[in-house]
Amino acid sequence: MVRVVVIVLLVLVGVAYAFSPNYPMETFTLDLDEPPSERWNHILGRYNASVPYILKYFESEFTDLEKTLVNRVLGHLRKIIGEEFSEEIKGIAKYWNVDVGVILGMNLMYEFRKLLGDHHFNITPNGTDHSVHPPGIFGCTSVIAQDPKGRVFHGRILDWNLPNELRNSSFMLDYVSNGSVIFTGISGLVGSIGIPTGISKRGFSLSLNERSLGGDMIEDSIDALLLGGAEVVLFARQVLTHAKSYNEALDMLSKHYLAAPVYYILAGSKPNEGAVITRDRNILVNLWQLNVSTSAPDSWYLLETNYDHWKSPVPYDNRRMYGVKYLKQLGQNVGASMAGLLDVLFTWPLRNQFTMEVILMNPKAYIVQAFQVFNVTTQSPFYVH
């Protein structure tokens, strides 16, 4: 079994916030040998109270056009996501007695750009609003860092402006087949069967960050799904399930036809096994790989937010600058560690008003630390029940 530490952090490094001490992330087992339509039932029952809020979220956040697009996909569900995932989604809908379209919509959150909202990282720790309202995106930060002994560590933040009532509905899952754990995944929201973050027993860890190129992303992504493109979060789960090594995972993530652009961040168990894979739907745009060298003092880490690493971020969202600054301040000896990455990721603006998960992984040792972040200061703009 994976060695897991699940903690709720009480104080940030550098910036103090008030967090609830009572919301640890639960860990479950998902047996892949059970029928797909039934394998989630023991988890779903623990979250029955979330169902009304999921329905409310779907009704309030999805436009009529988007619901129509969901129904387009629903008519070709088995063809688009395969029999196994199709049966899982139908089984979840049946257990909760809700429309299959609602559960499908939850599993197309990435394509529908529902994973952040219209207010992007613009509230400072003292409550100042920068008054910038860019389009909603999947706001994430992923970092890979190698220590002087060649050990690779992987950290990630998942930001999502979920309503308060759904902020405690993520959990960890040990995926089991033939009685053995294959990988551990961290969910984004109960009812979603894809895995945005995970660590494999076969020596690699994986996270994904949203990549937006403008245009009509939603309709283009749905069209791509109908043409055979893989849903990006479900595909991450497929890679964690089937890839036998870091190199095989790298190959799969670089070549497979996808429904939407994305950054896949991959770490391995050997020195210099780390990569940021910048993807368009049908091509690999860029492969940025860890290449630690004593002659290049900043080569021990890779940091990806939501912008192509060879371009400047937008002025209102320069998390990259802060993350690089914090890493340099700590240096390789401290920063390239679970504790070092924790310090970096829990510092503003990497940790911000939308942060709901912070995850640290060590692929070689198969260790994952998962943090749920809740603010209980009702006067704060960061307040979450």
C-alpha cells in the first residue's frame, strides 16, 4: 500500500490563514475487478449529502447550450469514453438517482472550463481585490524538483472555486486489481471518475494543468470528443492504470489524440526523470525535461502554472514568478524535498483563495501527502465552510 500522510494545514509558511482542523481527506479503495457499474457504490454512499449541491451546481453553472452539448456526448457515450468508463458514469447516476447527463457533465468539467470561474488569483492575503476578471480556467501549479542525491519530488496545487458545500468532497483512492494496488489517485470531486493527480506503483507520478488557447474552447472540445479525442482527465487515469514505466507514460501523454489542450506534468523515480508535456489536441507542442547540471544553477526544478513556459504569463497572474522566487530562496538542498515543496506551494499566490488541494509525491518511495485547505475566518474573502 502507498505510504500516505493526510493532513489539514493550520498555518501557511510566510502568510497566516485560519484553516479548519476537521476536514481530513478520506482514503478509499476502488477495486477494478468489480463491475464498473457498482465499484463506486461504497464511496458514493458516504457523500449522499452532496447530491443536492451537485444538482444545484450543474443547474446554475451549465448554460442551456452546454447542457445541449452534454446531451450530444451522451448520445455517443460508449463510443467516446469506452464501455468501462461509460458504465461507471451510468452506475453513479443510478446509485444517486440522478440524470446521467449531470454525472457526465461533472466528468467534462475540464472541457467546459468550469474549474475556476471568472475571478483569477486577484485577492491578496490582506483582502485587496486587484479588480481583474479574466476568463475562468483550471488554475493549477505543478512543480518537479530533484535533490542533490538525484531523488525527484512532485508537488501540485489544485485550484477550483467550488461552492462551499462541495469543498470537502475530494478524497484519495487506492486503485486495486488482482488484490494489489496499481496506483493512488486524488479526486477533484465525488462523482468524477477521472484523476487529475496520481502516483503509480510503477515509478512515476502525474498531474495536469489547464492550458487555454482562446477561441471557442468548449464547442471545439466537444467536437474533438466526438471525433475520438480522449477526455484529458480520464486519459490521465488510463495512463496511471496501464503505463508500465515513466518512459511509457511519457510516450502515451505525448502522442495520444486529446479533446483539449493541456499540460501534463510527469515525474519519475530516477535522476532527470521529470517533464512538462505541453499538448495541443493532436500534437506535442513542447517537451520540457528535467536536465540537472552543476553548470546551470536553476536546472534542478521545473515549474508550470497555466501558461506556456517559453512565454510570459499574463500580468494579473504571475504565479510562476513567485514560485521560482520561493524555490530559489530555499535552494536545492531544502527546496527539492517534500517539506520544501510544501513551503513553496502553501505560500501566496500559489496558495490562493481558490486552492482546495495541495499534493506532494515521491515516485521512488511511493509516498503521497495530501492536504485539503479550508478557511474558517468568516470575515475573510477566503471563507469556506
